[in-house]
Amino acid sequence: MAYLGHQVRGFDVDKQRAASLSKGVLPIYEPGLQELFSLSRTNLTFGSDPAVAIRDADVIFITVGTPSLPDGRPDLQYIDSAAEMVGKHLTQSTAVIVNKSTIPIGTNRRVEEIIRKAYRRSKPEAEERFAVAYNPEFLRQGSAIHDTLYPDRIVLGSNNAQALEKLKAVYGSIIDQTFEAPAFLPRTETLHRVPVVATDLASAEIIKYAANAFLALKISFANELAQLTERVNADISQVIHGMGLDQRIQHQFLQAGLGWGGSCFGKDTAALVSIGQQHGVDMRIVRAARDVNYLQRERVVAKLTQELGTLEGKVVGLLGVAFKPHTDDIRDAPALDIARRLLARGATVRAHDPAALQRARLECQGSGVQFCESVDMLAHRAHALVLVTEWPQYQSLPWERLASAMRYPFILDGRNALNRETLEWAGFHYLGVGRADRPSTQPPVPSLRAVRRNPITVRETEFGRLRSFDELLTQPSPVPG
Ligand code: UDX
């Protein structure tokens, strides 16, 4: 907003965060964010006094978190307290209060009620012409700047026509694409206008959940198919390629792997199931998408167990901790869940990440995971590596050196992102997701190379295929979820 020319005052209850933002220290990592921040500084201030931020603002965005409660419902305490604060400090009677947090159907009305009550309490005589709107965000971690400046659509929900017009004006230069594109993120030539969906509150509320749930279930569909392609020696990448060329299907969000993570898909699918229940609708497809997703994580453990015989005493190195590349976000990161499952089975777990190590160390203190500064530390005398996050830098690691340093050079490519041939020539036994263990046309030479290189580690009893895959998956997991 500041980059587009609006005057923005950022408020946070966390005084430290507001103070460090004032000094230009960003709490999250995203490529280009620091540059954009510098370009926008003249229009941007931060503080922890709500009155200063709120009082005469024309538009107030509420952007607090709505984390999941244990039963899947979103926790609305932060949004309620933000609404209370807005009502108390607002002096601009024609302001539009825009909620950007993802919330259940009907919550915007509750937000409006809280604001009105607080407003009346603090200013009994004042006019009351402000309006509430919902403007869901569709930002991906790591590419939020792109998704903000060049969105597929802008969704605006309000039962007040003037509020909708005001918001269209706020977003005017994005809708018409008339702002000057930042040098580090040029506009694609084909983008001239961004569609706006201006609708009622409830429809806007559902659009957000529906979009995230649909993307999540596309991924789960690919992952379920991957289980089948593995069994019949087909290749999931080929299947998705052939499927996705159908213009009605497309390729996006059909990448099979370890499944989705992050702060949105898990939370929003859980919320949609719970909202459905409250309204007497069983969201079966969404439930199934969730089940398939979490099974993908357990399948990593099963594959490692099948390869190594037992996980007790084995050293497993995870390449990547962030829930996806180009971010240091580790919320609902598959890596951490997989690590917990491996630790529970007696393995030693190491993890490396190009951006999320510091955050992971802080947030996972006492977890038992050993966070490594280098991939060499990760691989040293390890029994297996798992590619969890497909960071581009992992494409060209010194594979031969890593394989030599390992006790048993096995790699599970959890994102089908690595070059199998390169890995096999480096001495690894490679396994992907949704692909045959070894193409029938290729002799198992690399594995033998590995055995020759590390003769002491490959013993029939230790690494023999002891149990079937189905057996491993049906065994109860000591780790919840
Ligand atoms: C998502 C939505 O894309 C965004 O519109 C919404 O506002 C917030 O939630 P985000 O969580 O940042 O964004 O990441 P996204 O790029 O959607 O990826 C989510 C997860 O799905 C990641 O763990 C990613 O690795 C996984 N994924 C994605 C797949 O496993 N396969 C795919 O084909 C695509």
C-alpha cells in the first residue's frame, strides 16, 4: 500500500516488533521485500499506540492471525480484540474497516458488531457511518509481493456499496496496473487489468476457504495418484504432464511429493470441515484431501524403514525445513512433522535449510532435531537423506562428496526435484515419490557402487527389506497427527 502511494501506519501490539520495523528490520524473509520496504519508507510508519494508527484513518486493515483451535475451528480472539481496539479509537466516522484475516462465514458481522459497540461506548454522541468489508488475501509465502502487485483477482465483500467503491479506489492502481513496477519484479506484458469480484460478505468469506481447499485437494489428488503409480511402475510426473495439458485441468498444484504444509492449507481445510459440520454439511472431499496429505508424511517414515530395516539408531538428514522454498516460514512444515515421527522411532534427525535455520532453532528448542549449518554436516555418517524442501540450491550439491561421507548413501527425493541420474552416478540409491524404485531399463549399478564405497554399512540383516509397505503404514504411529 505504501509503495502504491498510500500513507500507511502500521500498528502491532508487540512493541518490539513495531520498534524493529521502524528501524527497517523485517521479521520475515522474502526475496525483494527489503528493497520494496526501502522504496516505500517515506509513506510508512510503525508504532504500538493504537490511537495513532486508527483514529483518523480512511481505511483500516485488520490483518491478525486466526490460528486453529484443537477442534479445527479458527481462534478468533485476536480478531475480536483488534475489532474492539478499532471501535474504541476510531474517530473517522466514514472509515472502511477491512478484514483480511481468514475467518468463518458470518464472522465479519460479528466484527462489525464488536466495532459498533466499542465505538458507541467511547463516543456515544458521534455519527456512525463507517462500514465493514472483507478482502481476503491470496498471498503465497515467498511471493507475497508478486501476488499483491499482480494478483489473479481482488475479492471484495461488503453489504455497503460505498465501502466497495472506496476499496476499488484504494486498489485502483493495481486494478488498472498503472503503478510503476519495481525494477526487481517487472510486470508481465500480458497483464493489463486485474478482475475485481465485488460481492456480499458471506460469498467473499467462502471464496477464500474454497480457493485454498481446492488447491489443497488438487495436491492431494496428485499424491493419491502417486501411490498408485508407484505400485504399477508408472511415473507420476508423466501422468500429471499428460493430464495437465487438458486446459480444463492445468498443471499447477498437481506436483506430487510430501504434501502441503504452511500456515494456510492445513488450517483452512480444517476450518472448512468444521464450518461444514456446524451447518450440517459433511465436507467429505476436503476431509479426504487432509487424510491423504498427512499420510504422505507417514509414507516417508515407511519408505525409510523399508530401506534401512529399522530406524532405531539410524541418522537421517533432512534437506529443507521451511514448508516450501524461498521462505523461512516453518509453520506446519512437513520437515518438522517427519522429524517428530523419525525421532519417535529412535532415529537421529538432522536438518539443514538455506533460510529457516535460525527460526527453526528458536522455535524447535528441545525438539531433539540437530540443525546443521552445512550439508556436509548433515550428510556426515548419515544413513539417509530426505529432500523435504525443493530449494534451488539443492539441485547442485556436491553429491559425490556427500555420498562418500555417508554410512549408507540413500536419498529419498520427497519433491521429485532432483536429477535421478546425477544422484545415482554420485553413488546414491535414489527413491522419488510416485515413481518406480528403479526403471526396469536401468541396471542397479549405482547401488553396487555405493556398497563398494561403504562396505561396512550395508549388511543384509541391517538393511534387508523386512516388512511390506502396507504393513508399515498400518502400524499405529506413536506420534499424534
Ligand atoms: C497458499 C495459497 O497458495 C495462497 O493463495 C493463500 O493465500 C495462502 O496459502 P502458501 O501456503 O504460501 O499459499 O504456499 P503454496 O505455494 O500454495 O504451497 C502450499 C504447500 O503446498 C507447500 O508446502 C508446497 O510445497 C505444497 N505444494 C504446492 C505441493 O505439494 N504441490 C504443488 O503442486 C504445489
